[in-house]
Amino acid sequence: MRFSLTQLIQCLSQLIIVMGLVYSSSTLASGEPRFSAGVIGSVGQGPMGNGADVPTRMMLFTSASVFTGFNYKKIRLGANYEYYRAGQTSDSSDVAGQNISGSGQTPGVRLDYYDGVQSFGVIYRLYDTYILERPTIQGLDVKYKAKSGFTVQYYRQFKKRFGFVIDFTSEEFDDSLTNKIKWNRIGLGLVFTNFTK
């Protein structure tokens, strides 16, 4: 059985996250853990399309993310994994009869700065695979693939290890597509992490 580079990266990122979650659970009671982990649940929206063969339409999404990382003073370097579901708000008749609702998942690496109350972070999305809900007439899945993307994230602590997060994500699905499909979106959610004191 042969693994592609993409599958290998996905397996390694998931392994890092699981190991970090296991290790950081033992440091929750300490003041300044060397390893931290957390979960984020968020909702948001943003335009998706290319204005050509895929007319641009607004998409609503919900996502769940897990992350883990190594802390050095106020900096965290770690891994991130996100699963999300998205649905278009436009009627299919308004966008050339298309419905690109679907779900996706993406691993990434992240860098955060925490000043004691708030955190600023950047996530580099290694790749993204988005699968449309509706298969083709032949019963095949339609997949949009992005080679990379990024998320900028702001976190504000409001109670011990809880906080709210707002983020902006941008990526282009360009693998095996005639015209690139761009998706920019803004999300708002809640986070639980032991990165905070």
C-alpha cells in the first residue's frame, strides 16, 4: 500500500495533534504548560466562486478545530486540524443551477502570540479537500482541492481557559479545475485551551 505525500502529511499532523492533546492534558493544572492544546467551534460566512463557470455566492459554514503546540514564553508553535461543513445561501436558480454545499478538512501549522489576555495567530493551511454534498450523475464525488491557504486569528480570554475567537480565512481551490475557485470567509466562535493561564 503506497501513501501519497498529502496522506503522509495528514497522518503526521493528526498524530502530532493527538500526542499533544494527551501530553497537554497532564499539564492543565500547572501554571505555564510547555505544551498546550485546545478546541474551537465556530460559525461564519463568506463569498465563494470565480465569477465564471462557478458564479460567486455567499456560503455559511460551521467548523470544529483541534490544535496543539509547544509553548515558549508567550509564543506557541503547533499543528492545527479543522473539519467544516458549508452551505450556500443563494438559490440554485440564481447561480447557474449549481449547489456547491459540502464539507472539507484541512491540516495546518500555526504560530500564536499570547500577552496574558489575548492572542494573535496565523495558521498556514497545508492543503484543503472540499467535497460537494451532491455527487455527479455517475455517483462520483466532486472534490475541490486547494494546495494551501491561510487563516488569521484573534482570541480574547473571558474566563480562565475559555475565550472567543474571530478569524479570517482565504484559499483558492485550483487543483484539476479550469478556473480557480476562491473562498474568503470570516468566522466567530468559542475556544477552550490551556495556552492561557
